[in-house]
Amino acid sequence: MDKASLASALGSPSVFGQSQFAFTRGNAFEARVKADGGAELLRLVHERLDRGAEPPRPRLRCGCPTCPRPGPEGRAARTALALREATGTPGAWTLLDHPMLALEVAGSPAFLEPDAVVVHPDGAWTVVEIKSFPMLDGSADPAKVGAAARQAAVYVLALERVAARLDPAPRVRHRVLLVCPRDFSNLPTASAVDVRKQRAVTDRQLARLTRIEEIADALPEGVCFSPELPAEELTAAVEAVPATYAPECLSACELAFHCRARSREAGAVTSLGRPVRAELGGLSTVEDVLAAARGEAGDPDDPAVAALRRAARLRAEALATAGAGGGAAADGGIGAGGVSACH
């Protein structure tokens, strides 16, 4: 479904997405990196990942997975064919610009489009991820690099599925190439990023996902998510699918604002963050937390309840001390009371 249209129909329009300025800047940088048949890009791959291979020649063989068959299925089939042909041509560098890969997610195919895939002269495959955030003195923002590594790990998994269908199966490298602007210029630089950890985590998560048919079987008969439905009917349909909101959803899901509003209405502590939820054990709502802190509910032997009550006592003592110090400061001016009030 179109989740952005669904969010608008629910009355919680999404602002999720990249700004037009950033999108334009990213496209311009990617075009520069891939200019001249990808000569600079292949030079970076050779320099950072495969120095032992023969350097790319001036005339490069560039495989572009276009296909007369419309739709992502046709492009994915053409990509698999281009990869097989490139692997069967030893000694040559091949650059696939925006290939299409397929990966099964919860029983349904998801189509992925990496920035580029390079086939090395030895037949190995490498994912290339091009980003517009800068590398300053050879390093970039760790959070952005981590996000790029997680994204590239998904592409590595999808490539491994393609490679497994070939005999012999080519090697998919677990070190991907991250290409970024150097310092504050528009000149490309690159770094090799090992994504084995991210790949393993993603593989485990995919294996644990509930399959789509199981989710569908648990839904009420006749439920529909069309944005054309009346607001009340559409809201009831969306609520039929359990969702657990967390702040990180805001950067990844168009329905995050709708789920945040529902989470706040229910007083769910997860809306404060997953680490907070983990610390509170069986206390799942803000009302439960406050009642436990006041001593009105909760098992005193529960470590979370005991910690909340201790925190409540410390807070009450601090407020009492601050109140007493404030009064003394008002009477005596700057002195012991004033120091107490400052503390």
C-alpha cells in the first residue's frame, strides 16, 4: 500500500523523506562519481578493495540492467543475467549502474536498487553505496556511516541470493565501498566498510519475521486499507494490526505520527524509547510507572518498582531541600541558604 497516502487519510500526514535540496545534491554528486563510464568509481574500488588486481582500463565495460519488460521483476531478471555474463568474463571490470535486486521479506519479494555493483576481474561482486554526507579528514559521521552499512548489508544479502543460483557461486564481498564527498568539496573519496555484523543481524531479523500470510490470517474478515474508506472505518482497519511505536520510527515509517499519537493516548512507555521500556520491566504504561513510584501499586521486590520508589524519595527530598534553601536565601540574602538553593 501507499503508506504516505494512508497516513494522510488517517489525519496524520507524514513528513518522512529527504529534502528536495538534499535529493538534488545527492543526484549531482552521484552523477559526478559515475561520469566517464564510471572510471573514477572503478579507480576507487581498485584502490580501496582490490589493489592486487589489474587496474581498470580507460575503456570500461559497463553493464546497465535495462530491460524491455516493464516492472521491477523484469529489471531484476536482467540484472541477474548481467551479473552472470560479467562473472563469466574473467579479467574484466564491470560496473552495473543501479541494478535491481530481489529479496524475500516475510514471504513477499522486496525489490532493492543499490547505487552500483562492481564485478571484479576474479569474478567477485562488491556493493557500492554513494552518499552525499562528507568525509572530513578521512572519517564521516559514525551514525550516518552505520546507517549506510545497514543499508548496504541488505544489498549484500540480496546479491548472495543471486549468486547462490549460479554454478559455481561467485563470492560476494562483505567489504562494501562507501563513496562520499571529500571534506567540503564535490570531489569523491571512498572508504571500505565491513558489513559482516550488519549482514548477520539483518539475516537473523529476516528469518524471525512473521510471514505476511500469517498476519493476514489473523485480520478480521474483509478488512481493507484503502485510503478511500471513511476515516472511522480506515482507522479501525489500521488498528487491527498491532504496532509498537518507538521514537526511531519517525525516521523510517510514514505512519509514525499516527502510531505516536495512539501510543501517547494509551500512555505506552515505549513512546519514550526502547531503552526506557527495557528498564521498566513489566510496567508498560506511564500510569503504571507513576503508581509504582507513589507506592500505590507494584511488587516491592521488583527491581524496577524498587528503583522507581527510591527515585521518588530522592526527588521529594531534593525538592524539600531546595524549598527550604530558597526560603533561607530570601530571608538572609547571599549565605548558606543561598548556596543550598543553588545546589
